[in-house]
Amino acid sequence: MDDIDTRLIALLRADARISVATLSSKLGIARGTVTARLRKLEDEQVIVGYTVKLRPESDPNDIRAWMAVQVDGNRTHEVIASLLGEPAAIALHDTNGRWDLLAELRASSPAELSKVLERVRLIKGIRHTETSILLKTFR
């Protein structure tokens, strides 16, 4: 990746729906070059998808929670693979300090969150978890 790829990705992060023509204009390169770079970044799996980001409060019925995870021994990669397969885990972060991983969870109800927590607790390699439900988001 060079400076143009980095700038291209930054523009897409700000607006994944930006047109190739606008990208071309902002980057000062031809539309065909933008298209070729996008295709290359996708083929190399630098870009793995495009998505819509919603404000956290846009679906007031969803329950969001942070789960701190302590991994047993050196099973971090195994635990990460399992958590990435959990549909309710909308983000997963590697951390330092007391906790090894931090997962952002989303569920449609308290009962659904309970089922998610049960599934996660069954993952081999997890020593301990602590979950906090998000009550309000300020930014």
C-alpha cells in the first residue's frame, strides 16, 4: 500500500458510498486507476467489505454490552476465532492489562443477551468474563 491507497481508504472510511468520480477528483488520479486500486485492495483482502454505520441509539430496542474476556493460557487465537464466529459480537478488540480481549455485543432483548453470554461462556479457552450493559452513549 502506498500513500494513494492510504488516502483512498481514509476517504472510504469517511463515506463508503462515495463515487469513483469523487474519489478520482479528491485523489487527483483517473477513475480507471481508482477502480483498479479498489479491485486490487479487495482482491488482496485489505478491503473486505463495505457497510453502513448506525448511531448507537438508532435502534433503541437493541441491547449493547461490553464483555471483557480473560483467556486461559495461550489460547488467544482459538478464542478470537470462536468470538469472530459469534453473530452478536459486532466488534472484537485485543487489549492489554487485566483483560485480553474486549467484545462489543448486541442483542435484541435481555433474554437474547443471556443466550449470547451462555454461548460465549462455553468457548474453550475463556477463563473469565465480565459484562457491562451500555445504558447511554454520549458520543
